[in-house]
Amino acid sequence: SQTIHQWPATLVQPVGSPLSLECTVEGTSNPNLYWYRQAAGRGLQLLFYSVGIGQISSEVPQNLSASRPQDRQFILSSKKLLLSDSGFYLCAWRWGRDTQYFGPGTRLTVL
Amino acid sequence: AQSVTQPDIHITVSEGASLELRCNYSYGATPYLFWYVQSPGQGLQLLLKYFSGDTLVQGIKGFEAEFKRSQSSFNLRKPSVHWSDAAEYFCAVGRSYNTDKLIFGTGTRLQVFP
């Protein structure tokens, strides 16, 4: 069966510091991978998605970037965090035509 | 524009009561529709999905949803709510055969009283 991992689970960072969130998927190959952000009281906003190694599509221009160095690894990064980057970050994967499956999420607080 | 509306931000029900969570969508093509549930501090778990065929779909945990094309709705129902159903529920719509860009509603928070 497939499993998706995210770490860290929680993170508190000062404004202006860098960020690296990691997502890995087990039990499947060549999945589509996704990063979402969930702000308080809002739905999920798609940030990036990837259909293969080194292939990144950005949905929302912002302070963040994503990379996919390996088939089942997806990284979300920032060089300098802003207060507005605080939120709950969710990674998801999809194989085949339909359903996205979500990881446990990372709670990021920028102070 | 493509959108998903969940008109109820917060719903409170008594344990054992029936439940209906509303979802309306605006989508130009034939949609794929999903309901996810999120417990506090957790990721999203798929409850059920609709792609085609029978418009009444069954999901996990005793939930069902009915697709009504004429009303652009995909409401979630459960005949008898359990205290463990307290969570946030999200409706989402995607393009058929390629759900890379899911559009989510803003969610409905369900509170269950004993």
C-alpha cells in the first residue's frame, strides 16, 4: 500500500529565515505530487504540482519554490520567510487519472 | 470561473441525528467531485468520489453523496451522526481524467453534541 510522509510536523521560524519542507511517497512510482497551503478559515490553495522529476508547475506567484529531486520526493522551499507564509502545508500524490491522497501536513508559524 | 461553494461554515448536530452538508460547484466541463474530511491538525482523508454513472455514491464511515447535475450540487449525507464525525469537511471539483488542479470549497466545520 502507499504511504505519504511529511516532515517536520510543526515548525516555528523567524521572518527572513529559509524554509525546507519535505514530502516523500512510498509504495508507488512516478506519482504526480502536489503542495497545498491551508490558511485559517480557508480552503486549500494549490501552490505547486509536479508530473515528474525536475518538472514543476507553479500555480500562485509567491515567496515559495518547489523541487522534485527524486521520483517520490517533493520539497517546498523559501529563501526568506514572510509572516504571510504561516499556515498548514499539505502534500498530496496521485497516480492514474483520479484521486489525490494527502499527507499529514506541516504546521508552519512564522514569527 | 470555476468555483466550489460550501454555504455552511459551521454546523452543529446532536449525536444520532441526520446530517446533510451542502456543496455547489461552477465548472465548465464534466466534473469529478470529491468529499474529504479533516480532523484537527491532520491531513485530508477521502470520504467518497463521483466520476460518472450512478449519481448516488457511497463512501467510508457511512457517508453518501448525491450528484445533481441540474442543481450543480454534490451534497454529503449521513443518516445518523456519531461523535467521532466531528471534523471539517471539504468538497472539491476537478477536471475529468486529469485532477491535477482540484478546486476546494472553504469547508464546513461539523460539531457533534452528545
